[in-house]
Amino acid sequence: MDLGNGYGHLTYSTLVHPGDTWAEMRESLETYVPEVKRRFCPDAPMGVSLRISNASAETLVDDPSERARLKAWLDERDLYVYTVNAFPFGPFKGELVKEEVYEPDWSTEARTRYTMNVATILTEITGPGVEPTIQTAPLAFRPKVVDDAYVAAFTDNLLRVVAFLMELEKRTGRRVKLALEPEPYCFLETIPETVEYFNNHVYTTAAAMRVAELSGQPLAEVFQGLRRYLGVVFDICHQSVEFEDIEADLQLLVDAAIPIYKLQEASALNVPEVTDEIVRELKRYTDTIYLSQTTELRDGVITRYLNLEDAIEAYDADPGPRSWRTHFHVPVFLDDLGPFRTTRDGIDAALAFHARSPLSTHLEIETYTWDVLPDHLKSGDITDHVIRELEYVRDELGRQAAERVAPGTRV
């Protein structure tokens, strides 16, 4: 839905539903999204965040009638796609994912072509008043990036996509924007690292000349295009896991003039003080199909683990006071999980910033781990869960916005 007052569009990620193939994604759309709209946004158009895997992209690119069918289905139900999750290339539900979620990474032709296909699809299935965004992987799994040649390879593929998006807009009149999503244990992990990458590899004369060569556009257009088509997804969960100051992160991106194309409301596990009892409880969150990157703060020192079970193993070998943040998406409306907490305060801080100075036109809730949440966190069915999350973000942003206007002013 359009929140009005310049605060952008709000929806939830259909990554929470089955959707590894287009047949699965279409069934999920038809099963869940109309009911969410009926309960959350019955009297106005509602935005959709569509998960498109590579298999789905290939189906839609090869079948014009299916693209037309999807657009007609959306229009008939007062729905509109404004963003796509093209981060997971392959299967994401029902089987082990872990670090394979980053494959193929941005050093490959497969990732590059997949992203171009998604952009092409978006020019046809989105309305003329929407500038859709593509959420994509943070370039590569960090352990794989062993030298400058690897960085050069994925940077050149990014620039190829920027050139493609410039040409696509000239050809179709539709602007599609690509957004990199920093994530723990990836090449783009922290926001300072992300700013450094953009400054050193994207906002450079060499990068602009490369895009000009690829696109045939003059440098004056390309210098603008590097910000017009490429930005970031700011996932509040990911940066909270890093023990980063959310408002400081956002200000850093603003100061660097790096576009935040999507502000993603997501919350992580937060353990302010690790104890034997809490470790026993946390074992309920281990051994899932997803990575559970965990950051430890102990005596002022940050230590990173690829999975929660690795952090637990280290604790068992050397107990002692420490704090943990774990990349496990938990419901955004929860602050207290019994023996531990969540990083919901990061969401509230980001919404406060957004209320003061809108950061993005695309807001999205991404709690995709419903299928692997412990049973005690599953209140109602998935639709109940999604509605509660949407209501929380809408109402919290409304509360923050109301505090920023003078008494008697209509918000």
C-alpha cells in the first residue's frame, strides 16, 4: 500500500511462501496475497513484493502469455508489483540452503543474465507509475573473494547490468533499479564496507567510462546513471546482527549519496547476556536449512560465526559473559522472546529516521523463516502473522510521524 506523505509503499516479501518455480510462486500468490489485501488494504491498491527465482524468470521471459496473464491477474485484484526479490537464484524452501543461497554469485554470467531477465519482466508486469526495484545478493560469499581479480569480475558484471538498465529505460520508458543487500559473512557486510566499495569501485571515473563504453551513452549521463540505477537494500536485521548503530548507518549512506532503494523491516535474535540456560533455549533455533550467522561481542571484541551452532560450540569450550546477535528472522512485532530478546529497536530507530526524512519509496517486511520458526512463535497461520507484521510497521511509522508534526496538523 502507498503510505502517503512521501513515506513510500509498504508490503511483505512473498519469499515467505513456496516459490522455487513459477508454478509454485503463482499458486502462492493466488492463495495468500488476495487474503492479505482483503484484511490489510481492502479499499486501496496493495503493493506486492514478488519472489522470482531463475527458474521463474526463464519461464516468464519465454512465455509472453504468462506475463500478460500475471499482469491481468494483478490488475483485476487491485494489486501492483513494485519490487522483486532476485537474491536466491535457486531453491529456497524445503531443502538445505545455507551458503548456497549466494550462488551463482556476481562474478558469474548466470547471475548477470538472471538479473537482466528479471529487469525485462518488470518492464511489462509493473504499472507506469512504479519504478520497480530488484533486490540482489551482496556480490559474493566473503570466503570466496580471495583476490582483486574476483572483485574486478563482479564489479564489471554490475556495471554491465547498469548499462543494460540504461538501455532498457530508453527502449521501454521504464526505469528498473538494482539494489545490493549487505549481509553478514558476505563481501558487502557492514555499511562502512558498503560505502567503501561504492566509493572505490562504483563512483569512479573508470566505472563511468566502462558503462559509457557498454551503453554508448555520454559520460554526463553515466555519472548520473550510476546512482540512478544502482543502490542498496538496507536490511535492518542484517545490520543489527553486526551490532551496528542503525541511525548512524543510515546517515552514513545518506552522506555518501548512496540510494537506499529498499528499507527492509526485519528483526534478529538478540541475546544481551549469554548464559547456560539461554544456550539450551537457543538450540531450538539451530540446524535449520538457512545460515544463522552470529556475531559475538565479548570484552569489546567482535567475533563472527557462520552459524549459531558454531557460536554455541565456542561458548561450551570457553564459557563466560558475552552478547550474541543471530541472523534468524523473527516476527517484527515481537520485542521479547522469553529468555532472550529481538532487535526490534533497530526497526523502530530506522522508522524514526524515515519519519523525519523519508529514505526510500520501497518498504518491505521480510520474515521468511516462518516455516522453521519454533512452534511457540507461530501464533495463528501465516496470513495472521503477515497481517500483524504489516500493522506493526504501518502503525509504528504513523506514530513516529505524528510525533514530528505540530499539534493540530493532519498527518
